[in-house]
Amino acid sequence: MQSILVLIAAPDSGAIDQALVSRLQHEVQGEARWLAPGEAVEFPALGSVAEESIRAMLADRPVDIALVPAKGRRKRLLIADMDSTMIGQECIDELGILAGVGDRIRDITARAMRGELDFEAALRERVGLMRGLPRQALATVLSDRITFTPGGRTLIQTMRAHGSYTALVSGGFVEFTGFVTEHLGFHEHRANELLWHDERLTGEVREPMLGRDAKVLALHELSARLGLTAADAIAVGDGANDIPMLAAAGMGVALHAKPKVREAAPIRIDHGDLTALLYLQGYTREEFVE
């Protein structure tokens, strides 16, 4: 099967120049197609491509490399993680700071995202540490502590404009996924629900919890509902609980991910922003919907 070799540079780095492209054309014996001058370029890759030798050639440049199948490249479903993927924060860590237990919660989060702890147990423990936190803390985090990952809105709006369905699925909380969905334009969102009493956190999450398997289950459920298969989907995430989803999707992308996830994911993006997912699908900069 024919594959496509895609190179994506860190935004505004200009790390992909014509001299590099000429060298790569000789290496892969194929003509280059610019997706965005200086930022993204692709080559047809017939047969085997010495991907490791190309990585070595680019070791001193902020450039990501991916080999993707040419067939079925443009995906019709996007499943995205939220924390540290569509936004720059782990929302539970931000709540923990306001609850006065930030360091303890941050440590548990980091270990869970590295795959060192059971996801469900770690979530219950962290929420339990925040018992009594006033509901107003949610509004404070949303207004003062959330930043969006560059390229997110462009990714969602471009895929929507080309007929794809987009879903935000998180092991976090619906108050945050609803906010991110409205801001970026996802079709739907799924997450856990915190429990409150007298406007204070009870320290519990509504059961059944959306745990480690929730994202891959959402991938299969949404694919079936839309008359698609998992091969028609692109998925993106950064933590250990994203690995099953990334493995099951037709195109699974680890974005600025933890080491365990980078090793397990079919594709990793270490330098690009969320628009890298569009380049992987063959979109040109001119096709982006800003």
C-alpha cells in the first residue's frame, strides 16, 4: 500500500527549507508537495522508507515526521482528549490549587498520566482530597486559569467544514468539557460529573465513572452511530489513558505526550501544534478554516 511521508515543523520556525526538501526528494525518490511553505511538506513513499535515517537527518531541527497510508487519509471523525491536549492545563490540578492541595493532586495526576496508577482510583482519590471546595472555584478556573492549545479551533472548524464529526471525550469534568466544546466548536462532549451538596464538592464523582476505557468505547460507539468504522477516525491525546483510543483509531496521534504514550502511539507530534492533525490528513494551509 502506498504511504505518504509527512514532515511538519514547529510553527513559525521555518525549519523546512528548500535545501532540506531537495535532499529528502533524493532520499525517498519522490516529488515534494508543499502543504504550507516552510512548515509542512509531504512525499509519496513507495515501498520501504528509511524513516530512522530521515529522523537522524532532521535531529537538529524542530520537525515532526509521520508515515501515513495514502488511502482513507482524510478522516470523518475526530475524538480528542481535553486536558494537556485541547487545553494547556490539567483542570483537576487547577482545582486542587484552589483547594489548597495542589502539590498532592499534581503528583497523583502526573503518575496517572504516566500510567503508573490506576486511572479510576487516582481520580477518586484526587476528588476526595477536594471535598468541601466551593462551586465558585470552577468559575475561577474557567475564567483565569485555562489556556487553549494553539491550532485547536482551526482543527475543529476545518474538519467540520469538510463534513467530519468532532467529539471531546475526557476523564475530567463536564463543566470544563462544556466550556471547551463551546469555545472550539466540537459537536459533542463527554466527561465525568462532580457531585455537590450546598454548593460544595462532596468529594465524589457520579458513577459509573468515565475511566480508562471510556475514550476507546466512545470511538467505537460514535463510529457505529455515524455509519463509520474506527479506521475512519483520527484521535489525539497525551496521557496513558489515551493509549487504547490512539491504538484503535485509523490515525492515532500523541501530541506533546508523556514518554509511555509517545512510544505506544502510531504517530507522535512533538513540535507542531494541533494543526499538525490537518497536515497529517493532507489538508493544505489554504484549506484551513480559521
